[in-house]
Amino acid sequence: MTTPTTTVVVRAAPRASRGLWRDALRRLLRNGPAILGLVFIAIFILGAVLAPVLAPYDPTIGILVDGKQGPSPAHLMGTDLLGRDEFSRILYGARISLTVGTVAVFFGLVFGCLIGAVAGGAGGIVDGLLMRFIDVLLAVPGILLAIGIVAWLGQGQIQIMLAVGISYAPIFARLLRGSLLALRESDYVIAARAMGASPTRILLRHMLPNALTPLIVQATLAAATAIIDVAGLGFLGLGPGDPRVAEWGEMLTDSARFLQSAPYLIFFPGAAIVISAIGFNLLGDGLREALDPRLKR
């Protein structure tokens, strides 16, 4: 006679599932280069916000007899030809360069997403016409397109934002359209279509949220090149237009002729452009790794 045995089933406690964004944030915080880029960006943002407090001098006022002085305790980064403090102008220049660059990318993102969403969601002849328009814009180098738009609209911060934003819009449009085309035959999209959901609801509710990840990464990377483009327009004399305004590109233009006699006038604004661009690039690479499920660590 066999004794019946009792089987005890022990269930493991359910593991708390992390959301996509929480898991991505965890991986991002473990990425050293991304954190370094975030620190660079944070330093420039804090410097721009606290410029009235941190700047020891007025960036628009200088003393001619103090012109072209090298770095010293009184002027940490020296003075320009007109005797204006370079450190103060770098801080105030961060306001213009970062604001114009990020707003331009945001404008390009919105404009490009509108075109890409309509093209990828509608398809057919609408997709063909919009993509041919995008192809025309992509055929022109971005900086040349921005120069032409600023030359047509005139100088000013708003004109620069529009010019740089339009030059980046085709990239976002192409990227979103490709993502939407890849999602059109996904299981959840087919299921929503079979349940009678309208094309607009499928696009806005199911497809767009799943196509935003590459756009976020591309926008972060584009912010780095947008800052360089804004500085390039200023270097070519197409900046804000007011010579009193501290802008990194125009600071390079004003100092180019003193490369041998006062190289610090080139070094500091150039270093600000390079470090801020590196910061956005490092953050963009970190976001790409954090948001890509195939790169989970």
C-alpha cells in the first residue's frame, strides 16, 4: 500500500515589471558617456540661466583701453577688442546658441513629423508627392538651405530658427515615414484595423507612439549639429544682426583676425561650441542605446 504524497506548489512572487521608459532611464543612468554629456549640457544650461548672477561684467559694455587683455584674475577669459569681458559674453552667448539651436530642432521636428505622419499614414499618391518634395529639400545641403532662407527672410533669431528648423525637417519626415511604413503590417495594427478602428485612430493611437523612439534620439543628435549651424551662420555674418549681442558664432567672426596675436579670443567660444555639441552627441548615443530593446544590458 502506497502512501499518497502531497505536492506543494510554491509560486514565486510576481516580479514588478518595469515600464519601457523606466527601464530605458535605468540603462541611461548606467551609461557613463551619456551621463558625461548630460553634465556638459547641464553646465551650459545653468550658465545660461544664471548668466545675470554669474557674469562679472555687462557683456555689451567694455573699456577700450582694456581691449585684448589675456586671461587674468580680473577677466578669467580675457577681453575682446572693445574691452568686453569674454567670460560674460560666453555665458550670455549660451542663451542665444542653446535657445536658437533647440527651438530650431523642435520646429524641424514638428514640421517634419507632420509631413512624415501624413505620408506614412496615407500612402499612395499623397505619400509620393510629399516624398518628392522632401527629396528636393534633401538635395540641398542643410547649411546652404539655411543660408538661403536667412538671406531671403533677413537676419534675426526667429529667422535663424526657421531656417535651421526647415533644413532639419526632411530628416525627421523621412525617419517617421520609414517607421510608420514598418509598423503598418504589425499585429496590433492589423488587429485594430480588423476591429473597425478608423485610419486616423490607428495612426494617432497605435502607430505614432511606437514610432517616437528614433525621433527622440535623432532630435538629440540634431541639437548638436544645430548649435554648430547657428554658430556657422553667425560666423558668416548671418547671425542675430545686432553686433552688441553676444553670440558664439559672431564672437568667432570678430576674433578671427586676431588668431595669432590673441588666440584665446578664438579658443574660448570655439571650446564652448565643441563641448556643447559633444554633450548632445554623447547624450544622443546614450539614448539610442537605452531606448533600443536589442541593446539591453
